[in-house]
Amino acid sequence: MPRGDDRADIYRAFTDAVNMKPGELRSWLETDDSKTVGQHSGGGESVGHESGRRIIDLLRRKRAELTDRDYAHMRKVVGYVHRHMAQRPRGDVSHTRWRYSLMNWGHDPVKGS
């Protein structure tokens, strides 16, 4: 169970890592490119795609409404984004599975570049 300071740190790291707005992420998750990347468990929705839907919910909720489980997911998102950003491929990443996977987790690596 994260305490006050830990929650503040997790929230800050989450909002730094997630650079897509809820509507933008929702629109992305509806695309074929979004649905074709990531690890699929049992042939259903990928882990990242499911995470993206949860991120939309987290972004739309008030901070006071967030639970310990929400903070645990936020920490997971931050870890994923940081690990995958460290594996950035060379060259233009605009149309890569690497970028699409990150976008499912709420981070567009070409945004603002």
C-alpha cells in the first residue's frame, strides 16, 4: 500500500510517462495497428491494449478516487515505458511496432519531437 509521498511520486512519474490524452489514446486503441502489437494471452486482447483502456480510466478519474491497485498499475506503466524507451531502435520510428506498443501504454515516443 503506497503512502502519501509514494503516491505523489508514482502519480508524477505516471503523468510524465503517459503523454497521450484520454481521447487520443482511445482513438489509437481503436486502430488496427494498435490491435496487432503486444503479447496476447489466450488469443484475446494484448496486455498493452488492456492497459491502455485502464490508463484512459485512470486519467479521467480524480486523484482522490485512485486506489492502491490503481497506483500499482501506474507503477507498472512507468516501468514499461522506461524499459521500452531504453530499447529505442535506430532511425525513424514513426511506423514501427516498437512505437505502436508504447502507444498502447499511453506513451507516443514521437510526440513533441
